[in-house]
Amino acid sequence: MPTTSRPGAVEREQRIERAQRNAYLEIGLELRAIRDHGLYKVERAQPVAGRYSFTTFEEYCEQRWEYSDDAAQRLMNAAVAVTKLRQLSEFLPARESHVRPLPKLGSRAPRRRR
């Protein structure tokens, strides 16, 4: 096998893994900001997904990103949970599916009696 200065398969795979790691967090935070600030309604100079603006956030997610409402909600919920988790640990789950049960725990957690 010839040795070259080009990155090999392992290096390229490591780059992909780094890009995928915690991508759900960034996506969830950005979707949440877009929703909370109503940015999906803003009129654009150029069309995105064939539209200049969107009427609802659900419509925006579906047409712009091809995310169902459930998928967008999972990403946003995971981002909120991980933001809270960051206060406790420097190690974060690598995938949204690893975080999915956490928001449910907050609503079901038994409260300590005083």
C-alpha cells in the first residue's frame, strides 16, 4: 500500500464521528430558537424549500428539514435535557436516542419528602 499525505479511511471516519457527535444538540437548540422567536415566519429574499416564509413551525420543519413534528420535538427536548445534564457532567450522550428517556424522568421523578 502506498503511503501518501492524503487522509486515510480511519481519519475520514473519525471526522465523520466528530461531526455526528452531539449534532442533535446543536440542531435541537437551533430549532428551539427558531420556534421560540418565530423565525420560521420571517419573509426571505430567496425561497427555501420553495417558500419565502412558513405559516407554522411544524410546516417549516417538515418542508425545510424533512423532520416530522415528533422528530423536531424529540431533538428540542433532547437539547434541553442535555443542557441541564451539562451542569452535572462533562460527558454527554453521543446520540439523541440516548437522551430520549431523560425528559420523561423529570416529569415522573418521585419528589423527596421533607
